[in-house]
Amino acid sequence: MIAEKTGLNKSDSKLIMSFMWVTFISLLIGGLMGLLQTLVRTGNFTLPFGIGYYQILTVHGVILGLVLTTFFIIGFQFALMAKTVGMTSKQRKWGWASFWVMLIGTTASAIMILLGKASVLYTFYAPLKAHPIFYFGLTFVIIGSWIACFVNFRQLYKWKKEHPGEHSPLLAFMVVINMLMWFICTLGVAATVLIQFIPWSLGLVGSMNILLSRTLFWYFGHPLVYFWLLPAYMAWYAILPKIIGGKIFSDSLARLAFILFLIFSIPVGFHHQLLEPGIDPMWKYIQVVLTFAVIIPSLLTAFSMFATFEITGRQKGYTGLFGWLRHLPWKDVRFFAPFMGMVAFIPAGAGGIINASNQMNQVVHNTIWVTGHFHLTLATTVILTFFGISYWLVPVLTGRKIDKKINTLGMTQTIVWLVGMFFMSGSMHLAGLLGAPRRSAFSDYQGSAQAAEWIGYQYGQAIGGSILFIGILIMLYNFFYMTFKAPKGVEEFPIAEAPTGTEPTPIVLENWRLWIGITVVLIAFAYTIPFVDIIQNSPPGSPPFEW
Ligand code: HAS
Ligand code: CU
């Protein structure tokens, strides 16, 4: 039996647009909180109505880091799957179930944070205690995302059955890898929330093993950052080549990079815990080595992107060492925004390598350098790519066209974003090197000379934060315009073709059992002994701390 035709119909578009609405509403709320934080840290602004700094910091991290990203990614991935392998009406119903379960969870957690009952930041480190509803809310978000995982797995499975012997479409393959990684890593955070946090916050148990909870969190926390990155890579590998008038550089290389992410993303969580006492240094060392292994697929991606740009340029007749750079469609926001994201990823990735280097981590850990790092990776590279995707995806979903106006506004938005982030993330990096702490409200530390060195950079952050907020307002206008105002018409869903005349993609790349098997073995290798050690030898658990 043939599944429903591939491509997006009106019902698919409605589902995906719902995810987009949550994304852009989150952008406004989370962005406003970010602006307020940077203002507080100048020392010249006090939050009104008794609102706490850590309360808005929690809203900021949860709404932007967890809600915006997850909703955009799941919506975008549904679009890719519907387009490449199709979506049946039953799968769409499950898609709606996933949306509602996630939305209920998000709303419950958000209410608790806004009431000041869950000022525990997005990492919800114990022994900070939130209201139990906060943890139940998070559980719902995870369960909702699992429903999406299984819908995506089912979509590809069905397509494969109907197309025996064929390679799965590249984008569908990538979505399934990302969701597999997500499913495996969220098992860790689900375990700590269900087994440790919920009974503890309900008062059913008096104390909990702090180190265990943090380790389970980072088992999830690192792959989380690749769950954000991989959809951007999907666009870079398989969509951007189409926008610039070229072809995919190598289908096999793209699949290999994604497989490497699946295998190496999870057994590396200790690079967030290098300064955590109680973990054997040998195992930290092993996970640092594995962290360096997970850099390789990003290097493959960088290589692949340069190759795509160069080959396309040369085919168009541009010669000289850098002639190919000129052919790029600099005035097309669908290209310009993600491309600037790539450029930002060069220093952002270098910063990540610094963080992962054990000795240098001692210098930067818990300083605002780390905040600077993830505002370059997530809030620039990934978000600019997501914005770039929105410029064609939203019109595709709403049956409208990108016109000149939206293109110009989009280009302006990208530049505003880059300037804002240059000031904000740049100041964060520099202040961090001078020892300024992260996760901290303003303090002059009793007039300390060292704290006085940071203040200029704190103003730099506020200037950057204000520019970024203007960027958010422009982006929201763009979203409304593309949803309600842009001229009606049919916009292209750009998917690049595979290169011709190259070796066929090896079949082993789709051997799911093999890759999942290796992933599980590596996780077991990197985590079993440390977990046993942590469970047996941790100090007595901690009672909750509430404020
Ligand atoms: Fe990270 C902390 C290490 C990547 C996000 N990271 C964080 C936190 C977040 C985060 C949110 O080892 C804070 C968590 C918290 O709250 O405590 N990170 C790395 C490493 C990488 C890395 C090794 N991080 C990311 C990405 C993120 C992200 C991606 C989000 C999306 N990170 C760390 C470590 C810490 C950390 C430690 C803990 C620090 C601490 O002490 O707390 C790597 O994946 C980076 C590899 C990337 C590259 C760059 C490749 C370049 C490409 C672009 C090519 C450009 C082209 C265009 C083609 C090697 C692909 C050019 C054209 C021209 C014309 C120029
Ligand atoms: Cu990490």
C-alpha cells in the first residue's frame, strides 16, 4: 500500500505552523528576559515588582534553550519528513498529540517559574529545589518529544517498506538520527527527574544523591546541544546547496557525519563536570578524548561546506583562488542568514575546543566565558540558521511568497543580530577571562578591584543585549508578515539533489543495528564504572534548598 503522497498538504502545514507559533512567542518572552538580565548586570537597573534576577534567568534559559529550540526542531523535522517520506493522517494525529503534550508541560513549568516557585535555572541543579509541578512539566515536554520521535521512526520505516532496496532520502535519514540521539539521551534526564527530583521535591524522600543527578543531567545535556545543531546541519548539507544553485557535495559524507554524531555525542558529558569532585580523573580523561572525537564530524561539515561553495562557484565559471566566494547569493536572506551562522561557528567551535581542553577548562569554567560560548553556538550559529529556514518555511506553510520587502528586512535582521552578538558574546568572553562569574546577578563584591575590571564589559553586554532585542522585534515582525501579509503564491521548498557521477552511498551507512549497537556499547563503556562509583561512594545525599 502506498502512503499518502509526499509533500505538504494543508493539514500538515497547520500542524507545523503551530510549532512555529510557539517558537516565535517564546522568542519574544525569552528575549525580553535576556534584555532585562543584561540591564541588571550594569548595576544601574533594578527589576520592578520584586521580580528576582534568578527568576528571569530561569525563564530565559528554559524558554529559549529548551522550549523554542524543541518546538522549532520538531516542527521543522515534521516538515522535512512530510516532504521527503510523507505523513499519513494517523501520523499527523500523533504529531498533534506530541504538540499538545509538550505545550501542556511547557505551560505548567512556565507558570511555576513565573510564580517564583522554580528559580532553578535551565540546568535545575540540585540541591536547588523547584515546585514539583515544574518537574512534572518537564516530564511532559520530554514525553511529547518522544511521541514525535516515534512518529518520525514510523514515517521512515513505512517508506522503507514501500521502497525496498532504496536509500532513504538524506533529510529523512538525518531526522531519524537526530531523534534517535534525542531518545537515547533523554532517558538520562527522565531517569533523574522521575526517580530523584520528583520524590524529593514532593518530600517523599529527605535527600538525594547530587552527583548522580548532575551526571545524569549531563549525559543528556551535551547531546542536547547537538540536538540543536543537527537541524542546522540538515539545512547546511541538504538545503543550502539548492539555494545557491548547486548540488550536495557528498551524500555519503553527510550520512557519515550524522552517524558520528550519534555515536560520539553521548559518552562525553563529563566535559561539563571537569571541575566536579567525586568523578575519577581517568574517566574524565577518557570522556575528554571522546569529546575530541565528536569534533571530527563538525570538521567534516566545515570541509563539506567549503567544497560545496567552491564547486558550485567553479561550475558557474568563477575562477581564481577566491572567485567562488563572489558567486554566492549574498542578497538572498535564505542563504545569508545561515551562512553568517557558519562564519560564527568558526570562533564558536574554537571556543568549544578550549572548553573541552582540561587545563583550559579550569580557567573558564563557571565564568561568563561559557555563556559567551553558547551565545555564539546556539544563539548565533543555530538560531541564524533557524531564522534562515523560516524565511522559506513559513511562506511554504502559509501559501505565500518571500517578497523583496521581507528579504531586505531579513538581511537587516541578520546584520542587527550579528552586531548585537558581537558586543554581547564578545564582552562575555572577555569578562570571563578576567574571572567574571556566570549565573550571577550584579554585585561589586564589596568594591573589589577585580570586579571593577568587569564593569566595562557588563555595559558591553547591555549594549549588545539591547541591539539583539531590536533584532527580535524585527524577526517577530517578519514572522507576522510572512504569516498574514506577504503576497499569496507558491514558494519553493528547497531540497538539493545528490551529486551525479559519484560512487553510490555504501549500504552499511544505513545499518541501524550496527550504529545503535556501537552507540550503546560506547555509552556503557564511558559511563558504567563511573555510575557504579558515584552510587557507591557519594557523600550522604543533600536535603532540598529552597528560596
Ligand atoms: Fe559547547 C558548554 C565544548 C559545541 C552549547 N556548550 C556549553 C554550554 C552550552 C553549549 C549551552 O568541553 C553550557 C552548558 C551549561 O549551561 O553549563 N561545545 C564544546 C565543543 C563543541 C561545542 C568541543 N556547544 C557546542 C554547540 C552548542 C554548544 C554546537 C550549541 C548549539 N561546551 C563545551 C564544553 C563546555 C561547553 C567543554 C563546558 C564548559 C564548562 O566548563 O562549563 C564542538 O562541537 C565544536 C566543534 C565545532 C567546530 C567548528 C566547525 C566549523 C564549521 C563552520 C564552517 C564555516 C564555513 C563558512 C564553511 C570545530 C562547521 C566559512 C566561510 C568563510 C568565507 C569564512
Ligand atoms: Cu558539551
